[in-house]
Amino acid sequence: MENHNFWKNSVNTKPGRIKKDNNVAGAAAAAGSSSFQKFQNSVQDAWEVGDDEFCIVSGLLSESKVSRKSFSSPAPANVIQTHKSNGTGSNRDKEPAAKENCQENRNVASAPSSSASPVPVVSADPKPKFHYPGRVQLLKFPSTIASKNDEYESKLEKYKTILEAPLLNLKALKELCWSGIPRKMRGVTWRLLSGHLPTSLERRESVLQRKRADYQKLVEQYFDVSNQNFEKNERLQDTQSFDQDDTYRQINIDVPRMNPQVPLFQQKWVQAMFERILFIWAIRHPASGYVQGINDLVTPFFIVFLQEALESGTVDIDTCKLEDLTTEQRHIIEADSFWCLSKFLDCIQDNYIFAQLGIQAKVNQLKELIQRIDGTLHRHLQTHGVDYLQFSFRWMNNLLTRELPLHCTIRLWDTYLAESDGFAVFQLYVCAAFLLNWRDQLLQENDFQGLMLLLQNLPTQNWSDSNISVLVAEAFRLQFTYSDAPKHLETKSS
């Protein structure tokens, strides 16, 4: 497989890659190297295979194309060397042991907190299901979550009053949505909050039909749909170019690996829909193109609109088959997901341009913010060699979708979409509140290995809407306290 990724040009430094600091004293550098080596030996790999935006694993590329000169520090090269020496088969044999080591450290880290839930113990089944760090967790909407909607029932009349007004009061709608949206109202509300639908009631249906037709024309422009087979994508030859081939190839690699433990996302219909959404978005946004991580941002919109399509039926979303839906229902889900994603990403476009400068700036701002809010935690991370880029890059790039269960991500996006000035600034304070939530557990870890294991495997698998409500409330408190004190967001000159 050729080495195609979203880094269009060859550069020496890339976001998420550890940069060697020549000014660090020799003793300190040796200590850091030792800590990382222990961490690497414990887990057999420094990154998950699915998180290869940070490291290219040797199993995915020809060995002849991997060179130590490609890396700015020896850590990634050591990881690849480990894969080469162990071999594919031995890695599979050692994976349960590595996961058990990770489980032991995770239990120690989560024990002091009564709210933190333990990571499930590895089963003795010959094909055990592991909890993958940084992956969207199982697509479960249990009865306890469904019962939470009862809390929103009292809001339904307020929603109906606002939504049925001839001219929508968008400010009132945002205030109502900030604390969460009832599932029955989420589909139409997300369309309005994202800007996909106009505020005028009489124009909504016509605008909706026109945009869905426009998306269908875009699909026909780039894909062969002459046989009406939307389950398998075939691109039109006369629209192909080298850059587009590179983009589509990367999307085609990423989508099948997305949420591998969730059967819904392994359906061919679903994967074909995601590929079309991402490819057309990338073509329409040439300044950024497709970047790994954007595929995760389609998921909440897709699930919300799929729930809307199934609302009147008896089919559970966990067992839903897209082929059982009507063609019109599938087209509605796909088109609305595309347009809402496009509007949603408008305020964070700089996160996905070349070198992802927006994310790098936000990571630095998070570092300065935590340093001011909690100097003890900041010094603890710095003392043990943990750089904010190593764990918060994914938080910013994927908007916490890989750190939270999917139903929690959807609840969090209720608040994001309801933010008055866009969620780009508020996301920073959400990440700060999220990190501070694990303060006690982090302070009990006394080495690089323990800190990284905890930060990459935060025990959120049993979180509910109430946890997200507390998180966004704390983020709002931090924003209210520090947003008018801009000195804490100024990057210090080096």
C-alpha cells in the first residue's frame, strides 16, 4: 500500500510528533527516554493501530518505505522496530498480556474516584473484545439513557412553541438547547442550529428539498449512480485527478476502520455513505481537504438523523440495517449529515488546514490555561515529561468523540451547537474542564507510563448525560472566569 496521507508536502516537523529539544540537559533527557522506554515495553506499542495520524505502523506499509530518518525522534522508530522484531503473529499473542497490563494500571488509576468506572476485565473468550483507547465506545443507548428523556418531556411544549413560530427566535432556541435537547426534537433542532434550515417557517420545507436535491447532484457529479447502486461507490473517470485519488484512497482506508466493534458502522451501506460525504466535503473545501479525524465528526449527525428515521418504527438502532430503509430515507440521512457537517466545521476550519495550525494554537492555549488554573497539576505533568500535545491533540482534532461514549458526544454537541458565537472557544474550556475532572487520579500517577495510560484510557464508558451536564457547567464557569482575562491565553515567547 502506498504511503498516502493528508500531509501533502514533506516537512521535518508535524503536529503530534515529539520534537527533540537540544537545550535539555543530558540527565533529564536520559530520564525521559527511560520513562518512555518502560511505557513502550509495557504496552508493546506507543499508539493504537487506528491512531496512525501520529505514527505509521510497519504492518500497514512496506518495510522498505520506513526509515529512521523519517522521524524527528527515536521513539516512533523504536515502535516500528518492535513490530518488525516481534512479527505479526507474536504481536497477536502478546496483545492480551499488554491489555492486561494496561487494565492493571487503569484500575489503580481509577480506584480513588467513586465516579470513575472500572474498565471491563478482559474475557477468557478466544476472541476477546477489548476496550480500545481513543475509540468511540459501543453503540449502546440503554434503557437508563432512554429514561433520561423523561426529564426533557416538560421542554417539549416550549420547543413546539418556538419551532412553530412563523419566524424562529434563534436566541431563545439556543438558550433552551444549551442544557440538552429531547431526542424527539433533536433532528430538526440540529438542522436549525447548524444553519442548515432557515428561521422562516414557510421556507424550511422548500429549502430542505432544494439542498437535498443539490447534494444528490454532487453525488452524481463524482460517482457513477447510473445503476442506482448506492451500496458501492464507483467514481466517474472523467472527474478524477491525482489529488482527488489521494484523498479518496485515504478516506477509503479510514472509513472501514472506524468503530470496528460497532456492527452498524461495518455495514457496506453505511461505509459507502460516509465515503461520499467525506469525499464531497473534501472537494468543496480545498484549503483543508480531508484530514483524519473528520470522519469521526460525521458520526453524531448520522446517528441523530438515523434515530429520527427510526423514531416511528420498532427497530432498535443497534440492530438497524440500512438496506431495510427506503431509498428516500437513506438519501435524507446522507444529505442532511453532509450539510450539517459542513456548517458545523465552518467555525473550526483552521483546525484542518495544512499543519493544523488551529489545533496547535489551541493546545498551547490549553497548556497556558491549566498552568494558571491549577499550577500543581501542570507542574506534575511537566515534571514527568508529559507534553500537552501528546494527549490533547486528539481531543481538539476529534472534539472528544474518541474519549466519550457516543450518546455523551451527542449530548455535548447539543451544547456546542447552542453556543452563541460558535463552539471553537468554548471547546477549549471543555477540554480544560475534562482534564481537571481527572486531577486526583493524575496526581497519584508518579511516572510517564502511568500518566499516559490514564490519559489515553480515561474511564468514561459508563458516563451519562448528567456527567456531560456537569462538564459543560464547569466549562462555562471557567470561561466566565477567564475569558475576560486574555493574558492567560497569550502564548509565551520562547
